[in-house]
Amino acid sequence: MAPARPTRSRSGALCRQLLLTLTILTFTCDACRKVILHVPSQLDAEKFVGRVNLKECFQSANLIHSSDPDFQILEDGSVYTTNAVLLSSEERSFTILLYDTENQEEKKILVLLQHQTKVLKKRHSKEKVLRRAKRRWAPIPCSMLENSLGPFPLFLQQIQSDTAQNYTIYYSIRGPGVDREPKNLFYVERDTGNLYCTRAVDREEYDSFELIAFATTPDGYTPELPLPLVIRIEDENDNYPIFTETTYVFTVSENCRVGSTVGQVCATDKDEPDTMHTRLKYSIIEQLPAYPTLFSMHPTTGVITTSSSQLDREVIDKYQLKIKVQDMDGQYFGLHTTSTCIINIGDVNDNLPTFTRTSYVTSVEENTVDVEILRVTVEDKDLMNTANWRANYTILKGNENGNFKIVTDPKTNEGVLCVVKPLNYEERPQVNLQIGVVNEAPYSKEASSRSVMSTATVTVNVKNQDEGPECSPAVQTVQIKENVPAGTKSNGYKAYDPETRSSSGIRYKKLTDPKGWVTVDENEGSITIFRSLDREAESVRGGIYNITVLASDKDGRTCTGTLGIILEDVNDNGPVIPKRTVVICKTVMSSADIVAVDPDGPMNGPPFDFSLDSDADSDIERKWRLTKINDTAARLFFQEDLPFGTYRVPVRVTDRHGLSFISPLNVMLCDCVTENDCTLRTDARTGHGVVRLGKWAILAILLGIALLFCILFTLVCGGTGTAKQPKVFPDDLAQQNLIVSNTEAPGDDKICSTNGFTAHTVGSSAQGICGTLGSGAKNGGQETIEMVKGGHQTLESCRGAGHHHTLDSCRGGHVDMDNCRYTYSEWHSFTQPRLGEDSIRGHTG
């Protein structure tokens, strides 16, 4: 019986193995995916095991459930242990159930947990089978968990080459973690190709390693190309989320609405992004003062908002929050840190300033100015030295005359009441004021039943003083007709004693009198006309002539007033025409407008009557005619075809009362289009033209004169030089003369000789000056000088021995110009050699 137990035991183990296999096969048939996770034999509670891609089965699952209570599945597929787990040599499996409540669907994912030593043994047992099968030299997915506990060296993967069937293959690796920093982290067994890790790795320092695997024969032959091998480091939640600031400070206004934003906090996590390890959740864990709860925090964004509208700075001006951020989407096993947030309550103008007293009494002496008479105080609960606290005072009633003003003392916030205009005891011995106060900033709350302005009353008692005379009103007037005779008396300026309301005992003195027209009586203040008054004088403005009077009492106290003498207009000025020169452009107009003015007032002025004064000239009315345009203007016409020139036309203008004045007009009849053309023209057609030459015209005349002198000087010098020659003219030029022509073609020009041209006889040094042969003709063109042959006499035939004759005395008749003209080349050939010889003689001489 005893030997049967081991058999029974082995059969029981075999049954359990078959049952597990059957269970796994059953799950595999129903599951949409199968995942194998290699784990150590012992797992602590809340330990990261691995990650499953849930989206391969469901894009979005509403519910995620694990069939094994020792394991928990998060939204991103992370698998965590809920309790400590000890794996036996056998495999352990569980199922992830995914539910989609909207579509009423359910999916399963089978997860197999295998012990790493068992995996290694299985791989060794399959080596022989793998050698018989054809393998591929290709990149192999490989990963390891960061901060792994081992045991080390930790088997990761096996690389093999298909050429190992025919050669002895040695395996080697290079890259970061092997021969580069961090060195000696990975190694590979030369003969088997097993890849190992020697120590734990921090993913935040190295998230992956890219190695190069080589397969070579003992003699150095490489039958395979280098193989890229990427080792990915699986993230573990080993980093706490950290707030960006240790203390946050925000400010929010008091009485703000619910949901107003206070501020936003932020935290960072070094773990792998877009995983549960970096999915953060914010929360408020404590508020000081704790009651009432006034703030809330958005769990995802970290935005702090108000949850109540009862924030009152005057009650509590600062709150302190203790805030927390936790990864793993805030689950209890997630890592968390805390920070402090200080929230200051900003002040708004929700408290009105109020007077500490409702009534005040003060006093001031009359006739004083710019003095402080009272200070009033207010209370305000808002923040000091802000616009919500500073007061603005105003006088609401009782200051209609502008005697007072109230300002704010910027240091104490008191209201300072001052007198800015003298008070008069005799007029108002007591003044009652109502003052009000508001803040610089507008009141934030809507005005309800109570007023938004606090008010108080101020009683000001005016003290009496012994005053001097009072000039009131300051400007007094008296009405007098102009041109009244000297010595005429009239009322003047009156001052009075404010105590007795009498003018007795007051003396007067004239201070200013621009024209010296009046005198002032010392005792009564009345005025006497000293010179004739003229309303039309320059010093009279608007018909009023002002003088200044000084009034004084027996104690020498004075006041100053102005007396305005209103001058009544008298018709003492006839209407006149200011513009005495009238221009009529005869070619375009037949008349001109004239306007009259009267220095007197409107009652003695227009309408005017215009007429021609024919006393001086009886032909005036025959040559000229007047028509009235309006009350102050008329139009002057010429009636005959008068020649251009200037005419004197006397015009009588009469005002409405028959007073007239004769204005002599100078009327210019001109050949023009506008008046400026006539006044600027130097034309004799008006009879008074004056020739005016511009500077350029004068310069052109001077240059022309200089040119003529140069030509004359050249001809005289040339004639003097030829006197020494044995022969002056050739025979064929004996009858040549100069003519002036205005045309280039032949014409009827007369023959003339040029003044200054000299002819010399042979053997004689005497000079003969040619007379005028003809008159020159001008036609506006250029003048030409030509040599002309004399038709009937020659120079030789007229020449006498030892004496000479002029050409005029030798001329016997009319010279035909067409038959006697020489060409310019002949004239040039004759004059140039002689001019050259003269210049040579001049230099040698």
C-alpha cells in the first residue's frame, strides 16, 4: 500500500496540471487577447506588475474588473497587486473583464503570470527543438521593469542565429549599457546568446537602450548583419508629483460671485507621461479658518474657485489652504505631496464713509479770506490709504455765493472747510451749510433704502468788524449826451459806510481819466464836464467812457470803483465814403460800387441818400450817374464814351436826419480787366502812367551799351592802323559803303555809312570821315551791315592830291543798292588782315 501513495500523489499533481491547462484553454477560447507577464516569485502589495493594452479589445470601457482579488487593473491597463503574492513553480492566471454599458458588450483578456526561473528552464529545454527549427536573425521585443529587485543577473532575452546550425557562433553586443555609459549593465553569453541585466535601472534616467548584437565564428567570420536590439524600461510609479511652488499666493476681491476664479496651481511628475503614474488629481485637504468653506478646487486643472459669496475683507482678510496632488488619478495607493496656498481678500468699496458727528459749529471774522475755519472727520472700514477709503467732501447747500470750499487732508482724511471769498456781517451774520462725503472709488453695492452719501450740518457765525467804505456795486454808470458844454455837472460815483449805510464823511478822488474830460467832486463824488465829450473817440468803447474813482473815509480806509459814462449819441458826423479811389475797367464794366459809413450811432446813420455835387462842375451829371443799391451803398455809372484817364467826381451822402458830407472820388477809367491791372500798369492810356524798369531790363540796356562801345572802339582802332599802309583799298573796292538792313533779303533799304568808319588816300595821313549815305530802316528785326558799291563815282576819282574828300561830297546821285552789294567773304578778306596788322603794331608800340 505504501508504494501506491507516490503514484497517487503523482496522479493528483497530474490531474491538477491538466485542470489548470483546461482552465487556461477555456479562458483562451473566450478571451480576445492573451498576455504573459514575467514576474518574480514574490510580489509585495501595491506593486506594479505590468501593463496590458486594453484598447486592442475596447477603445473605451466603462467598467474594468479583475477576476483575481489579489490584482487590480487601472484605466491605462496598469496591473497592480492589492495584496502580497507568492508564486509557486506553477503558472498563475486571471482574467480582465471589460464592460461597455452603452453597447452592452463584454470582453475578456487572459493574463498569465510566469516565474522568471521557470521561463528560463523552459527556454533551455526548448533549445534543442529550436536548433532543429529554422530561426530568424531579427529584432526581438525586449523590456524590463525599472527598479527591478532581481535576482541579478536577470535574464531578459535570447538571441540566436540560423547559421548556428552550420557554424560555431559566438554572440556579442555593443552600445549604451555595454561598452558605453552606463557600462557593464548588460551582457550576453557568448555561446548561448542569453541576454542578462546586472542591476536595477531607473527609467527616469534611461527609458530605453539601443544595443547592437553580433554573430561571428571563432575565426572572425560574420555570417549575419549586425542586429539592432532595443530594450525598453517599463515605468514604475517611483516619483512623487511635485508642486511648481512651495507656497502659492492669490488675491480675490471680497463679495465676488460664486465660481469666481482665485488662481491655478500646477504640479509635475517625472514618471512616464500619459500613464496612471502621471495622471494627477488636485484637492483641498484643509482651510484656515476652517468655517465656512469658501473655496473649491478642480481635480484635474488645479483651478481654485470661490464656492460662496460671503467673502468679507473687513471680517477676515486672509485664508490659508493646504492642497494635495496625488498620482494614479487620486487612488489611495498613489503617491502624493502637499503645498500651501495663501488667498488674500482684496478690498472693494463696500463701506460708506460716515461723519463722526452730525452737526458742527464754527465762526469767522468778516472780510477774511483763505483761512481754515473747521476740520471734520469720518469713519470708513475699507482698506486705509486706498481709493475705497479716501474721502471726497462737498458742500451741498448754503454756498450759493461761493464763500466756502472744503478739501481733503491727504494725510488724515479729514475735511478742511475754508473761506475763499470774504463774508459780510451786515448781509449775513450766520451761514448754515450742509456738507456730504463719498469715497474716491464708486460704491460697489447698489443703493438701497439708505443714501450712499453721509451728510452733516455746519453753522458758521460771522463776526462783525469796523470796516472802511464799501464801493458797491463796483461799477456804476451815469448817462450824458456827447458834445455838452464844459462845466455841465452830473451824478458821479457813490460809496457808503457798511455800518451806517450812509455816504457822509466819504471823500472821492479821480484815479484814471484817459482823455481828461471830467473832474470829480471831492465831497460828493459828482462829476463836471471839463472838455467836450466825443462818443466817436478811440477811447470810447461801445459808447461808454470809463473813469476810476478812489473812495476813502476819515481813518484812511479806501475802496476803488469804476464810473461808466454812457454817452448819448448826437448827430454830429455826416456819412463819408472811405474809399476815395474808384477804378472802372472800361472794356469789361461800366460802373463801380461805392459804400458810405457814418461814425454816429444807428439812430443817426443809414439809410443814406447819394447824389452828385454839380456845384464844382456842371458837366458832372452829364458824364456820370448814381443809382442806389441799398441803405449804405450806391453804383456809379459813366454815361458818355469818356476817354481813358482819371476824373474827379464829388459825391454827397446824406444821413436819415439830413446831415450830409461831400466825398470827392478819384475815378480811373482804365483799359483793363481787373483793378490790379490798372493800378500796376505803366500805360499812358490812363494819363498818369509812369515807366518803371526792372533790374533785368536795366542790366540788358547796360550790356547793349557796352557792346556798342566795344564795336566802336574796334572800328576806330582799325581805321587808325590802316592810315600807315601804302594803300588802303583795292581798286575794286573804291566805291564800297556800309548799309543797315532790317531784312535778310534785298529790299528798299536806304544806303547809309557807319559812323566812325575812316578812309585814307594814298600817300596821305589825313583821315576822312564818311558822311551819312542814307537812312536806316527798322522793322523789329535784326540789323545787318553790308558793303555796297557806289554806282557812279569812285573813291579815286574824287580824291585830290594832298587832300581828301568825304563820300557825301563825292556822291553825284542815288546809289543803286542791288548793283553795288559785295559778298561777306570780300568784306571779311579785306578787314581781317588790317585788323591783325593793327593789333601787331599795338603790341610792338
